[in-house]
Amino acid sequence: MKFKEKTIESREIFKGKMINLRLDTVELPNGKISTREVVEHPGAVAVVALTSEEKVLLVRQYRKACEEELLEIPAGKLDPGEDPDDAAIRELEEETGYRAESLKKLVSCYTSPGFADEMVHIYLAENLTPTSQATDEDEFLSIHHFSWQEIIEMLKRGELKDAKTVTGLLMVMVQKGVEL
């Protein structure tokens, strides 16, 4: 049995600066009709940045949707037509004030495929050189350095709640053989 849903009608509900919302009427694999609310997002990048001392850079910022401050790997949305590699370099420097000599793509994954089409491209950045931080005018964040042991403890305590951050950190931990 194929599980594809056939779109019968698609209607734009909202068009914003960061996201769009559409309502799709679909035919299900069993022939029944249903609706799907879909958030359209241009995609994003996220970067696990490691200092020469093997410290992980995380940014702390308030996230209105969650109504709390979160610790996250540096990240940001893609500009229209922007290459994810270029966006990763840009976001790392804007948010942390570091440029990476080495940038490696780790994975691309959907953030919330039940209702959004956002794909986040996660990178590992190493051999960092300090430059200058240049956050957006509506972006307020602080930069923090953590050892792998501190990261592991924060993960165990459930303090890192952002999916792209957890995914990126675990990908790097597996690749680098960080012991739990």
C-alpha cells in the first residue's frame, strides 16, 4: 500500500515574513478526504561550533513561542536562494563572532514534519577564528562555552530542549567518539 496523500485543493491562509500557512484538502490512501494545515518555511541552518579547546559554543536566547530562554547551537533561516553552506558560515559569524576554517555538513532533517516543511541543515564548524558578532537588531543572545562533559550532563538533565541542538550535538558526539 502506498501512503501518499493526493492534494485536491490548496489554499493560502497566511503569508508572513518567516512562515506561510496553507490549508490543503487531501485524498487519503483509503480514498477518504481530510485536511492538512501546513506551515511553509524557507529552511534553516544550525552549527555545532567547537573551539580549539574542544569547547562547544551555545547561544542563550529567549524564544517567544516557548516563553523561555533556551540554550541552542547557533542557527538561522535561509534567505531566498541562499546556499545552506553560505548560510551556515554567515549565521555562525553573526551569532557568535567566530569564523570557521573547517565546515562539514552533518545532516539535513525536518524539524516538525507533522505540520511544517522546514528542513534544517546541521553543520560542524572547527578551527574557529574570532571576528566580530553582528546579531540582527531584534536578536538578543549571549554566547557560552561548554565542555563535552557539561553538554552530556545538560542532556541527561533535560536542559537542552531544542531539537536541532540535541540532534547536532549527538551527531558530533557519535562522530568524535565522545564517551557518555
